[in-house]
Amino acid sequence: MAPTYKANQVNFINRLAYSFHPPRRGDVVAIKLAGTHVMYLKRIVGLPGETVAFTKGRLLINGEVLPEPYLAYGCNWEHEPELVGQDEYYVVGDNRSMDFFDHEQGRTTRERIVGKIVL
């Protein structure tokens, strides 16, 4: 998630953030991997039922370019459109300098989203 968040930084998770509304596009969330202490920090870019694609490094949601002012530098990612399921969110980090397939990104279920990261 660099440069938004630094490695080995302590982050706080608001576990109640989604008690009254679903996760929103642009939210930085903690996603549990194994147990309660191993998590990824990722940004939600795709919502349930949307199509997500990357063309020439630009993020497309349902075929429309999504502005991403939080990115410090661009990328050259190419990825065919992918439909996000009804209980899923498409998440990706802000550091997109590495190859698409070397980057941890993709769909995650709502159940795996622990909460919203608090700055």
C-alpha cells in the first residue's frame, strides 16, 4: 500500500465501520488471511456486480475509467474484464509498480473484510 501506508507501520482497524453500511469504493480495508493477526491492507475499487479491468495501467469499472488520485505513480497493467460477485469486492494496493501477476489483488468476500483502516 505504499506510499499511502508504510511497511511495518501500526494501523488501527475500525471493526464497526460497516455495521450500518456496506464497504465503499476507495475505502482502505483490512482483509483477514489466517487468524486475526495476518491481514492485507488493500483499497476497494470494485463493488458487487461491477466489472473490473485494467487497460494501459488505467482502472476501468464497467468500461469507464476510474480516477485514482491516491496513486503516486502509474503502471502498465493489462487485465481482461472480470465480474465481481454479489458478495465480493475487488481490492488492490496503491503500489502498482510491480507486474500485475506479482501483485496481491483481486476479489474478496465481504466476510473476509475485517474493517476500515483509520489514519
